[in-house]
Amino acid sequence: MARQKELKLYRNIGIIAHIDAGKTTTTERVLYYTGKKHQIIDVHDTKDGKSSTTTDYMEQEKKRGITIQSAAVSTEWKGYQINVIDTPGHVDFTIEVNRSLRVLDGAIVVFDGVAGVEPQTETNWRLANQYNVPRMCYVNKMDRMGANFAHCVKGIKERLGANVILCQIPLGSYGEFCGMADLIANQAYIWKEEDKDSPWETVPLESLRARFNFQASADNDWIDRLPELRQEALETALAMDDDIFMHFVETGEYDPTQLKGLIRKGTVSGKLVPVFCGSSFKNKGVQHLLDAVVDYMPFPGENGGISLVDVDGNNIGVQEVTDDAPARALAFKVINDQFGTLTFVRVYSGVIKKGDTLMNVTRDKKERIGRIVEVQANVMKDIEEVRAGDICAFVSMKDTETGDSLCDPASPVLLERMRFPDPVISVSVEPKSRNDIDKMSTALYKMVKADPSLRLEVDKETGQTVLRGMGELHLEITIDRMRTELGVEANMGKPKVSFREAFGGPVEHTYTHKKQSGGSGQFAEVKMIFEPLEVGAGVQFSDEVTGGRVPREFIPAVEHAIRTESLKGQIAGYEVVDFKARLIDGKFHDVDSSALAFEIAGRACFREAHKMSRPKLLEPAMKIEVVTEPDYLGDVIGDMNRRRGQVTDQGQRGPSAYVQGFVPLAEMFGYINFLRSATSGRGTFTMEFDHYDEVPASMVDKLMEKEAK
């Protein structure tokens, strides 16, 4: 079957933002205005559990009014196929943004017009940089009290480092917000009503000054500056082509079609970030945002294909997005429920038909494609085939997990996968009844397979099942989803922190392993220097032996011993990080030396050297932002100090006050209860892992005692 729609008419986009910036509300309006649904459900109407927005359909999402897992929907706008992924804004679910951005061609970054650039927006922006995803910005909630477009644009420039081009500016704010001035089209869009089907009036920019006189002087300033802002936008766009720019400078003339083409060129290459505005809740600006997606967001492959890598992750080429190539796809998400497994994939090349067999190159296993579906959030529609650029789901794949490469068996190759963060918090999990032991293990395995930011392990000392994740909410919702999706009830223990250990200083140590007890003996001697490295450097091993004093064949055994033994330090058995182990000398015996003897010597040398170095205990430090009313700020800062926190910034954002800083994760359990009590329920906070900090010596025993309980 031939391609139904040419590749240039496709847009694969994600909607990303900080929690409560309006992503899901914007997605609902997109589906309504594109004719995909005929009724709008607002997020605040879903907490009764009886209704849901299209993309927040899980029980946990409806109860909390937040997005927990990314959901894909497909729609059409003016002949273009638009695949939209609505992603979570809560830091505990950054993994969903991570894997979505890996397979998307572009992203709309939504901002709260009052709060501006918030912490999770910065995290998402860094992820988009990592995957080279073109972006456009949408400043939402311009109808809210305290909305400040200038503050938001300043944050996008300074905190995110974006080279912005203002395509729209708001007309009024708060109660007077009535539309947008389009600097590129040289016209304004003005709404008289807030109804979802309300038409807008299109007027020339020159007529705005005589028409409006807003209460806020800042809103009037925007209108006064329209000629200057339009000139600035034109120059920024036309500068993408030297010849066109010089012609514009000399004559003042330009071709409007070329202008849009140059903004598109700058956006796709990442050199420009177009900025738009509106109020999704009040039904203003979403249609024009859709026009901008068509005009400026790339079609699949326009920004390049996906990197091909070897087994070590080294880049060995690029797979362009085309039908005329072997089938290659990346699995980016797995969902499990009572009815089976749903594996979401992005097809990068070739054609995949129902009944085809693909090779899972990551796991060296073959998978038969029994059923292909187009997914509309929680509704599935069967389709016969998918082609390069498509996002779809395969039903009931047995061995495929997130990040796996699926290829034509005749042309196997690995596609670049996502990079996932390490979990920072753990809880013990046990079944509610003895009969559920096996069911719980199966359910936990399914949850971990679907979410790579979860880890599952068994504590060798206590025999407890330990689940590790990105935060309290992440783990709590995982356990709740086991109940609602897989029918398994489990109890969650007290959260525990993932500490790390480090060398206190450089240490040189020699260890001799000797064993003589009848038969062949064992002998190995290693002389090593262990040096602490900067944060994030990892574990490094250096072979500096000269003169064959340790035979070549035994050196890998020493390195293996160091890397294995570093997983358990000498303070409290936590992983030892960021050090360099230098093997500088040693001795061997012609008969009694073996790889095993050198491995035993390496392990013992590491243990003794780590103890001698006066090792340090490291704990995860969280970047935290608290937003509350100014009256409560003193109590919040005082509490942060009591929790061994460090305040880095504080100030005003509209009518609210905020404070930012770093606080050890060990001190943050149950923080929401304090905040609600101290701020009469008006305070909110966000928290994300930032780095590992040394635990003060006086606190080590106290913390370890607390963890042991």
C-alpha cells in the first residue's frame, strides 16, 4: 500500500513544561479545534473521577489533577498529520519527558505567564538540548493575575539561553487580555468573548494604538513598541540568509513567504526559538499555535535522522528517515495492564506490516508483529502498516523493552537509545497477603520493565524486596498502579536514601595474597594508588605497571576486582564513586599466580585502602523551589535552614514569593505535610536531584542510625 500522506505533511511534537503550566489544557484545546473531539474537559473537572481529559485518563491522574505518564494522540490540521505527546511536568516523572523527546521531531514548551521559567522547565530544556530537539515557546495563562510576558521572555533568554524571536505579543493581561499581535503577519487577533467557539477579529497592527488604552502601563508599552518590535523580529529572521538580509537593509523590502521560510530554517536548526502567547483555558491563541506548528516545526527527518551506534554506544553513522531503506524502529515506551503489553515505537525507516518479523538487535531476539495500533491516549485503532516517521504501538511483544532497537533481520543495527537518570530514593515492598507473593514479583517486574527510572533488587541481608525510584510520589504511584492496572495489592515501607561513598584523599597501598595449604598455592601482590576525582568522573582504572612485574593477562582481573568491590564501600556498604585506581607495581609467582589470586588481592587492596583514606559519605542534594504567599516566606526559609538546607535565591513572581535552594534528600521526607501546615495549604514546592554532597562527619552516625530503622 502506498504512503497515504507525504512525509512533509507530518509533525511529531511533544508538549513539555513545568507542572501546572497548562500542557494538558492546551492538548485538550488542540484536539477540540482540530475536530478530534467535540467536548472540552478541563483538568479541575476530573477530580471527581467521573470524567477525564483525553490524555490524563489514569485513575491516579484524575485523582491528583496531574499528568503521570506521557500519552500520544494523532490529529489533523489543515491537511497536516500532527502526532502530539502530552508529557508530565512533575520532576518524579522526568523519565516520560526524556523518552518522548528522544523520538519527537519538535517540542512546544509551555510557560505559566505568571511564574515564567520554572525549575522543571529548565530540566526539560536541557533534555531537549541533549536530543537536539527544535522548540517553540508558548506563554500561557496571560489571563491570570500577575501575568508578565516581559518577565517570561527575559527568563527564556537568560535562564534557558535561547535566541528568541518574538512572533506574537499579548494585547492586555489578566482581565483585559483579549488577543495577540502577530509581528510576522503584521496583524492582530482580537476576541470579544471567551467561549470555545468564539470567532476572532483580525485587524492591522497600525490600528491598535487608537483602539486600546489598558489600565497597566506595561500593556500599553507593548503596543507603543510594536513598530520597533516588528523591525527587530524581521531582522532576526532575515539574518538567517545574508543576501536576503542585505536586500532588506538596503531597500526595506522582503518576501513574506521567504520570511516564514527563514524562521522555519532557524527553528529547525535550533538557532531560533519562536515565542507565542495566549490563554488555553480561555480559548485564545491555540489555533494560531497550530498554524505555527505547521509553519515552523520540522517534518520527520528534516532535522536529520537517528544516530547508529556500536555495542559500546559509539556513533557509527546516521539512519535517514525514508521509506526506501530497511525497517528500523526504536521502542520508547512499554505499558502493561491486565490485557497484555503495549510497546510504543517510532519508525525511522522502511515499512513495517502486520505479520512481519523484526529483530530486537539490543537483545538478539526475534519478535513477530501480530498487531499494530494507532493510539489515541487509551483508545486503540488497528492499522495494517506503518512507515518512516510514524509513531505507533505494537501489541503483545514478549522481549522488547524501552530503548530497544527493532530492525529488519537482514539488516540489523543499533539505534541510539535514551539516557536515564539513576534513582535517588528506595522503599521496601511486601505483599498484603502471603498468597500475593508471586503475583507481586511479576507485577513489580512489569512496572520496572515499563519504567527504566525504577530499579528492583533484593536486600541480601534482610531479604526484603527493594524498589528504587525518582521520588516519594513516583514510588507511591507505582504501587497504586500495580493495584489498579494489575490487580496486585502491596504495602510500601519507609523511604530510604541512596547514599554514596568516596575516598577521603589519595592513598597508596600494597597488598599481598598468599595461600599455601597443600597442592598448588595462590600468590599475588599488587601495589596501587587510589585518588579521589571530581564529582561525576566515575570509576577509572589505570595500568601503570612496567617491566612485566604483573603479567598482562592478570591485569583485567585486578580491574574487575576494583570495579566490583567499589559497589560496596567501607562506611556503610554504599557504592564508592568518583575515584581513580592506579596499578603501579606488583609481584607474581610462575606457578602459584593466577587471575583469581590477583582478583582476590585487588579486592582486599581496595577495601583496606578505602578504609585508610578516611572515606566520606555522600548524600543526594535536591534542588528545591517553594512558591507561597509572602507572609509565610520567613517560616519556609527558617525550616530550610533547620533541614541543613542552603538558600540560593528568593524573590517575587507576581503576587507570590519564591525561595530556591539545595536541601539533602534525607531531610525532605514528608515535607509536603510541613508546607501545608505552615502556609495554610497555599504553598507548593518542586524538587529534583542536583548533585551528591559530603555528609558532615558529625552527622554520619546519626544518619546511618536513622536509615537502619
